[in-house]
Amino acid sequence: MNVPFLDLGRRPEALRKIDLLAIQGVLDSGVSILGPEVENFENQWALEAGCPAAVGVGNGLDALEIALRTLDLGEDAEVVVPSVSAAATVLAVLRAGLKPVFADVDPQTGLMCMESAEIAVGPRTRALIVVHLYGRLDRPDQWVGFCRDRGLALVEDCAQAHQASWNGQRAGSFGQVAAFSFYPTKNLGALGDAGAVTSSDIGLIRRAQELRDYGQAERYEHHRVGLNSRLDELQAAVLSARLQHLGQETSRRREIAQFYYDNLLHADLSLLERPKEPESHVYHLFIVRANKRSGFRSALLRQGVQTDIHYPRALHQQIAFESVAHSPGGLAQAERFAEVCLSLPCNPWMHDHEVEKVVESVNKLRVH
Ligand SMILES: *Cc1c(COP(=O)(O)O)cnc(C)c1O
């Protein structure tokens, strides 16, 4: 029996029916882009993110770019970003015409290290992107204070953190503005690309609405140099349908993660710091650190257990981002993290016996 890392084809039949009904509704409506389904999903997603409003856009990268551009940070503004993240985090800064600065990460979580971010802040720094990587919301209140004290805008990259909360407050409501992705593999995934921007500032929401649609304030009134990043009715309808099951799916992810935390035991493997607040982690990914990673991976694969790596290089080690500035403290932890991080299967479609098989396979592994 093989355990796939993630098989989206395993969505239960009942959920497929719900998808089909949503699609049929859009076909019947005759509206394809920015219609009632988009508005309906935006209203629902605003509630999920603890914000008064959300703006549906084409994908997560656009959501981040638009979020940054709503802030009007000015030319040459610097934005601090972690060096362990999806490439989109830094791509968005570059596409918004701003200057990213990489900060190092905390080896216990893989998330941005506050000391490293602190020394990355210079006279031209205007914003910081906190990435709730792997689905983990870690002391966001401290990032809020950090940015407030330094006069920086806080932007949240929530692409992996749908419905994560800290002291009852949802990811997406801590910063001035936040970006979500609904790429099919995310905790809430569309049937293709989709994303959203959330904010409690209605002025920023208005700008995001303009920016996603050619920068139009009114039809054929272009006030900004915008993008075409409109969410379509089909994706919005599917997202609304799937949202009804997200809570249940997140509970299943947490159950699997808890089983891993309680049972994984291997001399060459260490777990990341266990979150103290269960609600703060939605386990988009379950990461461990394996000293002999490649041996570990191939031995697991021989047992039929598929794993993945998020991410095999720190962002500053990518050719495309060679010229991006680094925090003066260096990025040694990010490089080390990229060498040892390993993602174990953790998704709502896993059966109990598969979860048990992952643990048994890991624990009995002999790695050379
Ligand atoms: C997926 C992801 C994005 C980008 O989302 P897309 O919809 O793929 O453009 C941004 N940031 C993080 C952390 C992500 O995981």
C-alpha cells in the first residue's frame, strides 16, 4: 500500500457533487466574471479572515502584489521578507516595484526570525511581509507591535494559513492588508488559480478593487495602472461550496499532526516546535527536520511513503533573487533549514491506516 503525498483526485464523491452543482449554477446564470458568486464568496471570505471586506483576485501572487500596491509605499521602499517561503512572496515585492530584503528564519519553526528582521530594517524600510508558513500563526501580535514601533506596514502572506487563529483572531486580520491563495493544493483550493486580498481599511479595499480590474475607479475611468486579476464566477462558486467543508478538513489535518507529534520517534529526525495554541496551526504542511534527508526520503519511498520538500533552497539561493539584499546578520539558518526540512503527507484525504503507516515507516527506518 502506497501513501501519496497529496492526491486531489481523492475528494469524496459527495464533495464532487457539490462542486458540480456550483458549476452548473454558474452555467445557468450566464455571468462569468466579477458577478454575484464573486461577491458572495468575498463576503464569506471576509468573515473567515476576520475582516469587513475581501477582494477576489486571480491568484496568490497577484493578491500579494495588489496588497503591496494598495499601500502606496513610494519608490525605493524596502520590504523585509523571510528567506524561507514560496517564491511568490519575494516575486510580489519585485513586481510591485519595491526592494525586498531577506531576513533569516527561526530553526524551531522555519518562520521569520524577529532579531534578523530587526537588523534588516533600515531608513528606507516601509513594510514587512510576515508569512504564516506551513499554516502556522506564530505570535502575530508581536509582529504587529514590531511594525507599529518602527512605522512599518504589516502585510500578511496567508496563502498557507486559511482559518488559523491566535487568541481567537484570524490570520488575515493582523496586518494593514493580507493576501490569500486558493491554488488547488492549498487548504481551501479552487479548480484552478484564485486568490483574495483582505483588509480592515476600506480605503485599501477600494484600491485593491481598482487594481485588479485595470485600475478603473468607474467603468472606463482609469485612476491607477492596474492589472487584469479578476476572480471568475466559476472559481468563486466552487470556493463557496468547498468552504462549507473547510472547518472539518482542518480538524482532520490537526488530528493527523497531533498523531505525528505524539508518535514520531527517530534519532535522525526532529520535529518543529509544537504550537501551544492548537487553533494557531492549520497544518497546510507537516514539516520535520531530517539530518540525512536524502537517505531518509529514499528509504521512505521504498516503504511506499511519498514525501516532499518545502523548500529545497532558501529564496536567496535562487538565481532569480541573487541581487536581493540580505539582513546584515546573514541567512545561515535559512540555508540550514533548506537542507534538512522534509514534508510528510498530511491532508484530509488520508486514511487512519495511512497515517499509522507513515509513523511506522519513519520509526523503523535505517538511514545510511
Ligand atoms: C502558494 C503561495 C503563494 C502564491 O500563491 P499562487 O496562488 O500560487 O500565486 C504565496 N505565498 C505562499 C507562502 C504560498 O504558499
